[in-house]
Amino acid sequence: MRAIKSECCADNARNAARDHFGTLRAINSVRCAPSSRNRQCLVVPVTLRLDRLHLTLQAAFGWTDSHLFEFLAGEEHWGIPDPDGDFGPQPIDARKARLCDIVQETGAKTIHYLYDFGDSWDHVIKLEKWFDNTPTDGLPLLLDAVGRCPPEDVGGAPGYADYLDAIGDPTHPEHENMRLWGPEQFDPNVIDRTALEAAVNALSEKWKPRRHKLRSK
């Protein structure tokens, strides 16, 4: 993930949460299958909590939020801490940090989004542009999407390569098993743009500020 440091500081963003947003591009690098490289371009508020950024990325990728995640920048990492603390150094709580906190606190130009510690999908996020003094109504928003993400639990990059080989070759010994296991008529180059947009828009609707009704006297 490459990130461009913005001029937005964390304190200013917290004080004007509805006046700053930025575009980011998330890239899922599948080294064993470069032709199926995935890219999603989103517009999100820079004050978006990291747990919500995770959910936004899941919606844009067409995944199901079925595994743990972490964001990594500099020497820091953010995720959901283990309540028992049994698995070594704990990440900073993603529910208490925001996107612009990463940029402001680490000065990093690169952010990694790691999803599913078993399959180890490593995404590269590039913060492309910042907009100031602009309403954030209707965000997050999916601007563009290229390539379909691998199925959940496919076994990481090696497993995905094997899966593509199997479903693409009717003579492969695992062709029928993999065809039935994975999504119907899976094509790494074809996405359901409407479904991805709807999933991201549903989050925008869910998270939009609610206006309190005035009580009549």
C-alpha cells in the first residue's frame, strides 16, 4: 500500500469531521495471478474510523468480513485487540483510531491492509487526493472497481492459483470440486459493479448522522 501524506492534521479533522474527505485506491496484489490484479477506488471521510474503513473495503471487494484484519504503517499496527491478550503484542484498537490518525501520527507514505491471517491477503492503499471544506454526505462511495477478488478461504495466493487452474481446465482432476465449491461461474476479470456499489452505499446510509427531531411543546 502506498499512501500520500495529506495536509490534513488529525486535530483539525476531528473538529471538522464533515468538512474533509479523500479518495483512496486499494489494490489487492495477487502475485501468482498478475492478470487478476484488483483495484478499487473509493471516496471516504478522512475521519472514518479504521474498523469502518475495514468494513468499507470488505464491501468494495465483495468479501464477507469473516476474518481478522490489521492496518500497518511505519512501526504501528491497528486492528481488534484480543481480549485475553494471548497472541503477543496487541494492535492499537481500530475502533478508536481514524484514517487521518495513521497519516498524522506515523508520517507514513505507505499503509498496508492485511485481511485473513491464514490466507494473508495484503492490500496496498494509496491516498490519492484530499478535499477540504466539502460535505461528506453520501460517503463512503465506490468510484471504480477493476477485477474480482478471490473467494474467501481459497488458501491465499497459492490456493487461488490452484483454484483458477482447476476451474479453467475441464480436464483438471479438481475441476468439478472447485467449480461447485466456489462462486458460480467465477471469472477474475468480471465484477458485479452494481452489487459492490450497493454494499458500499448501504454502509453510507447506515453511518450517516441522524438528525434529532425537535420535541413539540
